[in-house]
Amino acid sequence: MSLRRIAAAALAAIGLTAGAAEAGQTFDNVRQRGTLHCGVNVGVAGFSLPDSQGVWRGLDADLCRGLAAALYGDPSKVRFVPLTAVQRFTALQSGEIDVLIRQTTLTLTRDTTLGLRMVIANLYDGHGFMVRKDANVADPKGMDGMTICLSPGTTNELVTADWFRANNLRFTPLLQERMQDSATSLQNGRCDAIGTDATQLAALRSQFTQPADFVILPQRFSKEPYGPVVRRDDQEWFDVVRWTVSALIQAEELGVTSQNAEQLRRSSPNPEIRRLLGSDPLLGNALKLDPAWAYNAIRAIGNYGELFDRNIGPSTPIGLDRGLNRLWTDGGLMYSWPMR
């Protein structure tokens, strides 16, 4: 049997055809509609939170804008759809949104059992706990018997239960869909701690009336890579989302910023920069996008480093160090696949 027939038989065995894998229906619908429907969190500072004018701000919101810029040349062509952890996958499965960019951990079961595809990691995080400073807890083993605020349907709920069970400790879960409700519960004493990823804990604490009264314990208990999620029905759309995120990382690797992208597009002799910014149309043609797709995204929201520093970096109220989210050349995990 030829390799082509073997491949076709393999696809048929899992209920797919080569045509279905390349259908492009979501991609075509998004382009024809002219507006990206982007699922975000209902409100976490530094990631997705409306400002006083109702404009969504944060790392996730900016990624939505960057994707719109790559698609349409206009970062404003986004409809933000706020979703709780319980709502997020159903909204994507039903077609209410085109892409989920909402602090979602990429896991094997989510990637294989929900009819969805985990696209690419855009932030590396880990599960932790925040407690009141006056509880005098320096290690989670001192949290025996506490009531812990958790979001239902998240990996954090599972990680907390597994860790307490493994250490023969007890806790009482207080399940609340909205992180803001958990933050309120911790501040008013309904729960003794919040269990979630460290970046979210820092974001929540930045909004507290008395942030110095609360401590984020240094221990981490899981790997929590965040990234966009799409439906498992359109390889072309998957490619566009994955490579747009990669383009922002590649831009930082090459020293391309929102401020110098225009000049470099006109004058850089570097072939990698020329491909990235569309002077050479190779990459845009491969994705069926305008040659300036990555240039438009970078001009709109900056490279990955700009995106991180502006929304959650050391100079922001969130105050996070790059850590694992540094470029691979600086000891981190951020690494763009070759764009050629």
C-alpha cells in the first residue's frame, strides 16, 4: 500500500479525512465576518480587565488585539467575550467564540477529549497559595484545616486536592466561579487562602485594599503553561493562532519592537527580519494572510517582552519577574520555532 493510502486509512480510522483537516471553515468565517470573537477572563488585573472607560486591558486582551491586527490589519476588530472557568470550553465548543485566550492550562486530557486543540504556551506558571500575613504560615503544610477558595472546573482545584491528600492534610474547599469573588472572600474572612496560579494570585493581590496584609507562599506545586485554545476543526485557523504568538516571541529574539518595526521593515538586511515583517512575503503566503500580518501584530501590541512588561512585569502593580518566561537565550523557556 502506498504511503498516501496508509495516511488516508489512518485518518479514516479516527473519523477524519484529509479535506476535513484542512477545511478552513473557522478561518474563512473569521475573515469574512471582519471581527474576532475572543474569549477572555471575566476580570483579572494584568490579563483581562475592563478599565474605567470599559476598554479591556491586559496580556490576554492584548493578544486578542494582536491576532486581530494579524488578520485584519486593525487591532480594534475584536469582540471580547468574558467567560468563567466553567463557561470557557463550552463557549468555544459551541462556536460562541473563535479562540479562547484566558489563562488556560494546556493539558493532555483537554487537548484530546474536548474536541479542542491547545495551541502554544504563551506564559509559564505554577500553582500556589495566598494566605493572610497574620496567619503566620510560611509553608503550605501549615495550612491544615483551612478553608481554601478555589475555582471549580480548573486544574487548581485538582492540584490542591491531590497535594493535601498526598500530605495527609485536611482542607475545606469554597468553590466560586469568579476570581473576584474569591478575592472578596479572602479579604472578608470567608476563606483562609486562595489556591490558583501564582500570576493570578499576584494580579488579585494588586487589587486588594491592603495588599501588604496578604502573602503569596513561594512554593509551587504544578506546571501550568497557559496558551490559546481553538476548536479541533480547522488546521488553518490553528496555524494562524500558533504562528501569531510565535511571531511575537521571534520579534523579541530579533530585537524587533513596536517602535522600530517600521524602520526595520524598510531597511533591515537580515533575512529573518525581512521574512517576519513581510518584506519577503513567504510567511504570509504560507498562512494565507497579508505579508504584513506579523508586522501589523507587532506594531499593534509590541513583541513578547513588551507585552509582558507592560501588563504584568516588575514595573506594574502585578510586579512579576520574567522568570521562566524569559527568552531561552536568557535562561527562560520562551523559544520561537524557526520562521522560515
